[in-house]
Amino acid sequence: MEKSMQKYLDKAEVLIEALPYIQRFNRKIIVVKYGGSAMVDETLKERVIQDVTLLKLVGFKPIIVHGGGKEISKWVGKVGMEPEFVNGLRVTDEATMELAEMVLGKVNKSLVQLVESLGVRAIGISGKDGKLLSVEKKYADGEDIGFVGEITHVNADILYDLLEKDFLPIVCPIGLDDAYQTYNINADDAACAIARAMKAEKLAFLTDIEGVYKDPDDPDTLISELPVTEAEALMNQGYIGGGMLPKLQNCIDAIENGVSRVHILDGRIPHCLLLEIFTNKGIGTAILNDTDERYYQGE
Ligand SMILES: Nc1ncnc2c1ncn2[C@@H]1O[C@H](COP(=O)(O)OP(=O)(O)O)[C@@H](O)[C@H]1O
Ligand SMILES: CC(=O)N[C@@H](CCC(=O)OP(=O)(O)O)C(=O)O
């Protein structure tokens, strides 16, 4: 066979290999949490959005929940304030809240624009729209951290309606409490609450590290499959810090509350979502129920 022909055959094979995965996830809801730390540059952002758009076009029902923590910190610094976090949650006073809402709104529309440019209809909404995300004030180990919201209710009907009309929803983690006060929500919390409410098949966190490490400074300690009990032990023993803390807590929450597959992936790896979904390559960290057969069978 001609060499040039083989090249096309190889491409066709890749598509055929994807068939069982396309069938498995057909019409299933996949929540993609796109972290601000993985929005490294426009090329990478475009690749991530291409992946999600492709998932939509082959029949999945993706929902993007995005962050923007790094960009918020940049602007907090620009106005002369110091970003402050407790247990991975931003201490949010009134001025920080205003900046966070502005920055997250901009990130939201930039993602909408990218999806639209690829020919898929996207709707960007914050948790305020249609009161998608109701919250109450959240404390960090009893400490008052300002206008940080704990989600009390997800108005899932809005997202079902958007999916029904074939839109790709893109959600920004801002919410309202009962008095209609604005709150800043950690995007990992928002993604988990939405995945639970929508009974998602999969929840994937795209971040700036390969997955969960026992020691983030030692590349040999990446954990590819992490059962809940072990994850809890790692957190209690102090192996997990910073933004990984709310992420892992949310992974556990999601897997214990009906989300079938929960993954932490390196959003800086080109097409990491496609690699995770359409191949057996097993990238990143999968959080599993302690009894999950995959853990024992090495799926
Ligand atoms: N044990 C650990 N394994 C992996 N990452 C960790 C660990 N402990 C702390 N981290 C930190 O968590 C960060 C990811 O959280 P974060 O910066 O909030 O990402 P995102 O913006 O995607 O939510 C990593 O870049 C890493 O520095
Ligand atoms: C309360 C809280 O921590 N809110 C986050 C919301 C954005 C976010 O979570 O962004 P990443 O996913 O990029 O970290 C913040 O202000 O940074």
C-alpha cells in the first residue's frame, strides 16, 4: 500500500477505535471543570474548547464550569491588594467580590466566543441567571472568609432546558443567597454541585498538574487510581494542599453521590480530554469508590 494511503488509514483507525466510547457516552452528561490555572495561553484554551466542542458534536452533552482564580489574583494585585486563601478558598471582601465577578464574566464570554467560533451554540451564564446556583455563606474551618458561597441548591431545569435546545452551557461560579447578595463560589464546588444535580456520567477537572501526587515535588509519586479512603487519608496526613484540597474534596463528594467517573487531568496536555475519554491511556488521576471493580481490574 502507498505510504500516503497508510496515513489516512491510520486516521480512520483512530476514529474506529473511538466508536465504543462514543456509544458509551452518547447523550450522557459530562461536566468539564476548566480551571484558571490551565488557561495558560490562547492556543491551549482553543485546544481545550475544541475537545469539548467535539464531544458535543459526537453526541455527548458537555457542560463547562470554569474558574479563573489566577486571573482574579492578578487583578486583585493590580489594585494594590494581596490575594488571600484559606484551605484553597479565596477570602472575599466586597472589593474582591466585585473584581472576581468582573474577571469571571470576561472569562465566561471568552469561552462562549471560542465555542461559537467552532460552530456550536453556547450560552454563558453565571449562577445568578435564573438563580442557577443558590448559596449560603461558607466558612473555612469556622473562619469567616467573607462573601464565599456554599451551594445549597442547583436549579438543574435551566441546564436541562439549554441541553434540550442543543446549547453548550458554560457556567461561571457566582451565586446568590436568599437575600440576593452576590457570592464568590469556588469553581470546583460549582462543578461538583452541578455534576451531582445533573446526575452526570463524568466529571473531569482540568488543572495545571498531571493529577494527584503523594509528593507534588516528586514526579514518580503520581497516583493514577485513588480510592476514596486513600484520598481522605492523604488529606488528613497533609499531603494535599492549596487548590488541590477543594478539588479532591469535591471529587470524593461527586463519586459518593452518583457521578460515575471522576478525573483530575492536566489541562496543559494537548487534547487531554480526548485522550482520557477515547483511549485506554489512563492519564491523570481517577477517583474511585473503594468498592469500584475498575480499581482491582486495572481498567
Ligand atoms: N498532593 C498534590 N498533588 C497535586 N497537586 C497539589 C497537591 N498539593 C497541592 N497541589 C497544588 O494544587 C494545584 C491545583 O489547584 P489550583 O491551582 O487551584 O488549580 P485550578 O485553578 O485548576 O483549580 C496544583 O498546581 C498544585 O500546586
Ligand atoms: C471562593 C473561591 O475560591 N472562588 C474562586 C473562584 C474561581 C476559581 O475557583 O477558579 P480556579 O478554578 O481557577 O481556581 C476564586 O476566587 O479564585
